[in-house]
Amino acid sequence: MGTRILGTGSYLPPKTVANGDLAKALDTSDEWIFSHTGIHSRHVAEEGETTSTMAAKAARSAMEAAGVSPEEIGFIVLATSTPDYATFPSTACLVQGILGCANAGAFDLQAACAGFVYALEMARGWLKLNPGRKALAIGAECLTRILDWTDRSSCILFGDGAGAVVLGDDGQGDGEGPKARTILGADGSGRHFIQRTGGTMTSLPLDPETGIPQAPKPFLPHLSLMGHEVFAFAVKTMSRITEELCALYDEKPAALDRVFAHQANGRIIEACARRMKLPLGKFWLNLQETANTSAASIPISLDQAVRAGELKDGMKVVLVGFGAGLSFGGTYMTWPAL
Ligand code: UT7
């Protein structure tokens, strides 16, 4: 049986914040932000909205598109760096509960902005071991809750949202084995480039008498990034992975119909296009309105392309992302076969 993406969905919170709104609170301007990033505005979760509620909306929409009921889902993998709870319970478990996927295992995956590529690969692998079942791969983020809104070099970049795909067998069967190929990678030497502290790396002072760790002072750690370093890494890595994926099929990137690259900065995508000598029109670009939604950016793009009728069966497609870790990954697929 061939594994397929059976349906896509996405959700963006209705509230938007334009660059001009940021300029009222920060020493910045629409002109600077747009010319340096390609971003005009971003969606921001309001009270009551969280990563899990956005993820559930995207997933429900993907299940409707696929014609799949919650009970049919056997596996939920949710990529996020902004879980509802600091660590547990997982956001995927919350989504499982909201959707009523009574027969599904559920877990979170953290590979930052590359997370959706990893999640898709996990879901694809699970389906190969459980043929005939259905899986949900989700990327969802509520990044606006972990930003330092006084840091103009980082807070202007990000937005909230969620995207999801339902995977399963289409019942046709092609008998030729997997169509898609994936490359996943990491480079921990770049761990300082994008960070959010606040984990167990910070040791607690021990009470000298009892040896019991003392309660930490409450604080809300923010995302920080080294923009130049990430920029250079992103251009080099996304184009290299795309070229390597194409080489697995004895092809050049020119053979691709569409590239869904992580939407971090329009200039990063333009530089990738130049490097691979691909027309920019082959890249899906939506960060003008969505900004960087990290793990959600690729599945949101996919859903938009599907709903716009721009992603047709048989198209050669690469999904490629990079992010904190550093982590990166790409999948070459002939839409919608995996
Ligand atoms: O998905 C993974 C996470 N994403 C990233 O890590 C993003 C990757 N990096 C980038 O997108 C770009 O490096 C940035 C958009 C973050 C920065 O763009 P840049 O063209 O590399 O600008 P820069 O950092 O070289 O800053 C140039 C100037 C600086 O002023 P001085 O030192 O030249 O006087 C900054 O202080 O622009 C200033 N600046 C700003 N000015 C107005 C930085 N941010 C802003 C701002 N508004 N928002």
C-alpha cells in the first residue's frame, strides 16, 4: 500500500499585529522590518488560545479534508517548541483529548523550526510499521508567549499558528516501495545561535545543611538568537539538503515543481533560490502575513498551497527546514505520496 498525505489543515489566530503596531512600542519601522525580513504582520494568539487549541483546529481541518474520523487516528506526533506546559503533559496528549482520538498514541517532538519534517518522518515510519492505519503529523507554535517584546532584533520575526497533515494508505497500492526520501541532521556546535534557557542546565543552590535544592526564583525565559549566524547557516543548509535530496533521484533542483522551505526570512529563501538557480516562484512564500511560525510554517504553507489549488498530484516537492539545535531536515516527495 502506498503511504499518502490524505488531507491538510491549518489555523492562524484572527488577531494580527502589523509592523506599524510594533513601531509604536519599539525603535523600529515597517520599512526596516519588511526590507530585512519580508514580514508585514503576524498572527498573535489571544487569551484562551494555546498551542494545543490551535493544533487541534488545524488537525480537525486536516481530518475533515481527509474524510477521516478521530477514532481512525492511531498516532499523533506534534512538533513544537512552545508546548502548553513547560514539559508535561505533552501538547499532543491535550490535542488527542480535544479531538477525541480514542485510539491514538500521542507525543511531542522538539526539533525547533525543523520539527515538522521530523514529525512527518516519524509518522511515515509508524505507518510503515502499522499499514492500513492513519496518523496525524502536526506543527504548532505559540511563539509570541516566549518572546522578549523589548528586543527589536528578535520579537519582530515570529508569529503563532498551526498546520497539520493526515497520513494513511489511499487503498490504491503502488507496490514500488516508499516514494519519498528524507535527510535529517543536527549540529550541536551551533547550540548558542538560537536558545531559550530555563531548563535544567541552571542548577539550583543546595541548602548547606540538608543538601536540598532551593526553590528557583520565578522568571520567564525568552527566546534569543544570533541572527547573522543563523542566516548564513540557513541559506547553506537548506540549499545543500535540497540538492542532496534531488541527487538521490539523479535530479537537479531545477526538476522540482515546488519547494516548501521554512519561512524564517524572505531574504533567506531568496538566497536559497539564487544558490540553487531556481526561480523564486517555485518557493511558497507566506511570511509576509504569518512571519516565522517555526514548526508550523511548513504545514501551514502546504495547506495554503493545497487549498489554493497550487499543489497537484504528481508534483515533485521538497519540504525543507532548519532551526535551533541546530537541527535541520528535508523530505523529497511526489505529492501526495510518501
Ligand atoms: O527560524 C530560525 C530563527 N530565525 C532566525 O534566527 C532569523 C535569521 N536571521 C535574520 O533573519 C536576520 O539576521 C535578522 C532579521 C534577525 C537581522 O537582519 P540583518 O539584516 O542581519 O540586520 P543586522 O542584525 O545586521 O542589524 C542591522 C542594524 C543594526 O544596527 P547597527 O548596529 O547597524 O546600528 C541593528 O541594531 O539594524 C538594527 N536593527 C533594527 N533596526 C530597526 C535590528 N533589528 C531592528 C529592527 N528595527 N527591528
